[in-house]
Amino acid sequence: MTAVYDGHCHVASSRFIPRAFVEDVASNVLCRLGSMGAAPKPGRIADGLAAQHEDHLADGLVAEMDAAGVERAVLLVPDFGLRMAGTAEPAEAARLHHEIRQRHPGRFWVYIGVDPRRGPEGVRDFEQMVDAYGLDGVKLYPPCGYSPSDPGLYPYYEICAARALPVFVHTGPTARSLDYGPAHPMRIDRVARDFPAVPFVLGHGGLTHVEVSAYLAAYRTNVYVDTGGFASAPSLSSWPEHLNQLFRMGINHKIIFGTDWPLGRLNGGLKGLVAEVVEGPTVFAGVSRKDRELLLRENLLRVLAPGSRPPG
């Protein structure tokens, strides 16, 4: 079996995920359950989700990775600080993730969150974090209120270009209190042209705005698509069929497999999800072995090691 790398995970910890974000997610779940006439008390869902965000050292995640056969994963660290209070500031988050990597050597890459509104000090802090902890990339969360093509991000992109760091950009819907407009994938088009040496990964691009994301990946040599959240989207009646259709669009050299763990905890855990992807009858039906290797491992490695990226 092809070794599996997960390109989209988070440490399920209240140190990095704000309570307000958890409550927004709970409200979405409540709305869906209410439409089926089975909604529990609102606080019960939020408390249940919050209780799942106490894996501060990623021990639970590593245990699930081991059970699922996932060798390594990317830890994404959004910077919510200017929009939602209560989580570690970027420098502290980077330090804590460094400790997690020391605790679990060889298991994680880390993309740290940045926000253009933090100004020149934020840029200096970012460069210091990269030097101190050997960070592997940048995580952007535009729903917090900025465009990924904001000129304030260009100093970060210059550092990424100089150090061969990828940029992971959330696209599509998210918590209901955040801004959806800046999260449209076309917002990346300008900066992808301005920084052709920087790989940009469209988070959830294989899930929402799929046609636009696939179009960008097909025609922008440095744009990739991520599958994160595929098993948790309320709009998908059957995610195996959805992934199979995605993998038949002719851009398998540009798609990175990701789960968006810990969302998978709500759908049977990482082991069940990965087993359905790798061993199930649907996801890879008609997909070549070579493409499977690209999707489950090689594309992520190419993003992380730009010298090995093919053109196109």
C-alpha cells in the first residue's frame, strides 16, 4: 500500500482553536440536526466539541495516525488572534508546536499562521520563528478578515520564496461569524502570479468551489488543491463518490490528500476514513496506481521540496 501522508491536520487543543470557533461549529451542527427534528440542547454540542479539543500534546492524533497507517501529517496553525480571542499568539503557538514535534519526532510538518494586519512586527516575528523552529510553511485564514492577495502579506511571501516555503490558504465556508468573501479561491490568483516560485495550496479546494479551484490548479503552475474536510461536509451526500469524481478531473498531479483532523473524529475516526479511501471500492476506482501515489504522498512532498516539483 502507498504510504499515506495527511496534508491537513490540526492539534485538537483549546490552545489553538478558539472557544468561539467551536461554538460556531456547534451552531452549524445544531442547525442540521434541528432540520431533522433531532437537535439536542445547544450547549451540549458545544461542550462535546470542546471536550474533544484537549489533545494538547497531539498524543491522541499520533495514536490515530498509527492506527490508520498515516506516517506523517501537516499541522496547520491558524492565527485567529485578531478576530477571536483566547488562543496562543503566533510565537507561542510556534513554540508549542515545536515541543509537539520534539515529543513525536519525524511525524509532523508545521505551517504557522500569519495575519497581514500585524504589520512589520509580525513579519519580523515570523522570520524569527522560522529560524528558531524550522517551520515548514505558512497557514492563512482569510475568513478572519483579509484577502490572501493583501499587499501586507507580500513580505511574508518574499520570505517564503527565499526559503522555499509553501502557503496553505483556507478557502470556502467556515464558522458562521467569520467572513466568507475573502475565502473565495480566485482571491489567490493575483499573488500566485506575483510569486510564481511559491506553492499555494487551496485548503478545501477539492470540496467547495471545486470547478474554480481545479481551473486554477490546472493553469497556475504553483497552485494546488487540498481535500481537507471531505468526510464532514454537509453538502456531500456521499464523499467517496465526490473524491472519485475529483480524482478524474485530470489534475491528480495537483491534488494533496488531507483530512482536516480532528473533524474526522465525528465520522468514525482517522482509521475508518483512511481505510475507506485506500481500501474502499469507490474513491480510487479507475485511478491509476501512479496517481494514487501522487495523491497520497508525492504531491505533498513536491510542495515541501520545490526542487522536485514538475512544471504544470
